[in-house]
Amino acid sequence: MKIEDNIETFNSLVKRQGFVWGPSPEIYGGLAGFYSYGPAGMALKNNIISLFRKELRALGFSEVECPIVTPEIVWEASGHLERFIDPVIKCKKCESIFRADKFLKEQMPDAMIDGLSFKEMEVLIKSNSLTCPECDSEFDKIEDYNLMLKTNVGAGNTAYLRPETATTTYLLFNRLSQVLRKQYPLKVFQYGKAFRNEISPRQGVLRMRSFDQFELQMFISKEQEYNLEDFNDIKHNKLPLLDWRLQDKNIAIPNQIDLEDAIEKKILKKPAYAYCLYLSYFLISKLGYPDEVIRFRQHSPNEKAHYADDAWDLEVNTTQFGWVEICGIHDRTDYDLKRHGKYSKQNFEVSMDTNPSIKEIPQILEIAYGIDRIIYTLLETNFNVEDKRINLKLSKNVAPNQVAVFPLVKNKEKIRLLAKKIHRGLLQNLIYSYYDESGSIGKRYRRQDELGTPYCVTIDYDSLEDSTVTIRERDTMTQIRIDISEIPMTIKNGLPKIKE
Ligand SMILES: [Zn+2]
């Protein structure tokens, strides 16, 4: 989004064209943190998911789906019961509730808040005489607030809506090991809903309480982490890596670093982890983000989860919210399977390498995408206003409609029938076509520009005579005349370059 483009114009477009609505249910005032996708948003989401699925199949990943509702013991073992908590402070007088770490970051932007204990945060609040922003009164002590949504199953058995898909995939390890015929590293992914009971979600669609995750895992041996065949094919790709030591120096966008160099310079430790960074970027690069809005940011030792060996976020620079994490890449070590092995009394030790006498618990490398955040950032970074025309420059890989088909006039039956026939033919060709006959042609073009539709085809009186149509390209607004039979190829390859 350029500066001259208006955030309000963008936010109203997202609702007006049916991408995202909410908080839902709107007619009852809405519950914060819950949103609905309209037809355009759902089509965009489905296109992203099918593109990811197709690419991952080619890379040897298998897909699973697990239940959303999970018994308590799973989250006891995973550590979520104990550690998936926010520090919360309540005003003694008006009882307003705040997240202590967020509140401190807002009040003291220069202080280092990540990694502070509850006590240390309390001391900071006291020593700086920070009070309730609503009524200026003192705060109570900081309390634990668990972010998992609790529910009951059957006759009062406590269960939780999963806070992530990843853990539910780990629980399948023994089964997966069998069906994937012990070919390590095992490559798996899961797409589905996860839930987070945020105390007071702000930042709109970025802080959903119910959200879509798309998480990839590699179950890998210690040896393979340093010796992964796939790494050799991609080691000279360059990524914008901002390691945590650079983050104090006000560098927002880092230089592109060759992955083999990054290992040699010890910015990254393990080739297999470097491969995961590459893979996370590879899938994102298919979606059509402008290059300059993407970076990888490493977690500082304070920010990192206690078990993580390394963690980086793939971030997108937005106008409305600054840098936004759309994907986290985590080296989780053998923490998860060790814990679940202990709590379930299962043995997760397997022999993964050339020497069958060596048995080990697999390491887990993970790539976790937030699909809703991808949708938001993709819409925002592709939103343009050009001479008062809104143009959503979505890639044709993901746009809700790849083409829209218009009859020039709707009261001429022969034109209408031909337009409908062309529309159905395109759908049969697996091209997402949208048929629209309402309003002037100019209005129909504008509607499709706002939906990010790359091409529009208009059927007119001449089409009845010579089987040609007008095809219009969204970004250049160029219009040319082509034969009906040429429509699919033109959508695939773009308009032929016109000689000057
Ligand atoms: Zn208060």
C-alpha cells in the first residue's frame, strides 16, 4: 500500500467486496477475535491452500487431519497448561484488564520486556508509578491467564480446543512412521483451526481467537540435521535474514544472504533448519508479495521458547500494523516427543540412520503459517489506488476469480447465452471464471479490479458474427480482440506484447 492510499479505503474494500467480515456475529454486535470469510476471502483462502498442497506433494510431504478437541493430558505433556499463559494485571478500582507485557511495552518502548518474570514486571510497574489508563488507579498483582479455550466432553471431562495444530500431529508419530515406511526425515503437514483465548484482542484480524494454521513438520535425526540432501539443491538461494544481534542497530530490512554463507558465518547452525527457512519462503513466494516487504527475523534468546534451539519469524511489512509475523520456523529439538513419550508411556525411539543399532527420539523442525495473517497481508500489500481507480494486484495464482465474463448487454439473449457458454467452458478448463451481467461495463470492470481479477472478457455483437471477444488486462487496462478459443492460453500466458 502506498502512502497516498487510504487505510480506510482499504478496510472498507475488505468488507465491501466480501473478503473478511466481523467481528462475528455482526448482527449481534460481534464477539471480539472472531471473523467470517465472505465469498471472495474464502476463494482466496482456498486458492492459497491448494497451491500449498500441490507444492508440498511435489516435495514429498503428506497431509493429516486431527481432532480440534483434545484431552487435558495432551496439553499437560506439551507444557501448554503450565506455560501457555499471559501475565494479566487488573485495575484495583475500575477492574479493567490488561496484558502486563504489552502494557509495559506501550508505556516504556525502550525497555527490554521480553523474558522478564512476573515479579520483575511488577517491580517495573511500581518503580515507574504506572497506573490504569482508564481511571489512573493502582494495579493489583500480576496473575496467570491461560490462553487455551476450555470445554467439557461427555459427562464433565475437561478438554481443550487445540491452541495449535502442531502438537496434534506429533501424537501420530508412531502411526506416521509405519505408513511412511520409516523413510526419515518424515515430512508431514496439517491444516486446520486452532484457538487462543486472547484476553483483549485488538489489531483486528491479526489477533483472532479462532484461526487457521497450516503447519509443516520434519521428524529428523540429529545426523540428518547436519547432512540433509535437500539442502544441497537450495544452498545458494539468498534470504533476507535479520539475526537478533542486528536488531538493536535499527536495521529494518537486512541484506540477502546466501544460505551456505549463513551456515559458515554461524548465523544459522543446521543445514536442515536452513532448508526449512528456504521452504517457508518458497511457498510464500508463490503468492505474489512484493519482494521488499518480506524479511526473516530471529528471536532473541529472551524471546525464544525455553526448549527451542532456534526460532525465526517470516514477517511482512504492512502500512496498518508494521512488521507482521505470518510464519514461524522453529527448531523444537526432541522436546515434544520426549514429553509425550513420558506422559503416554510410549517409546518414540527409532533407528533413523545408517547404523541400525543407534536408536534416538526424533528432532522436530517446524514451519507454522498463520493463514488468516497471510490473507490480510497479501490483500494489504497488493492494494493500490491508481488515478482514483482501486486496483488489487493479486497474483493470478491466488485471485478469487482468474477471469470475469461479461455479456455487453443483458437484454440481448444470444449475447447472454454465448457469454454463459464461454463462462462454463472456462470452468471446465479449470479456470476460475466469474459471470456478471449487472450494471454498466465500466462498473463491472471496477468491481473486478477491486476483487483482484487479472482478466475480464466481454462478449458483444461482433462476437456473434466472428467468434472473437475483448479481453482486458487488469494492471495495464490494455484491451485486445482475441478468438474465443484463445481465451485459456491468454489467461495462462498473459496478453501478447504489442509491437510499437
Ligand atoms: Zn482503572
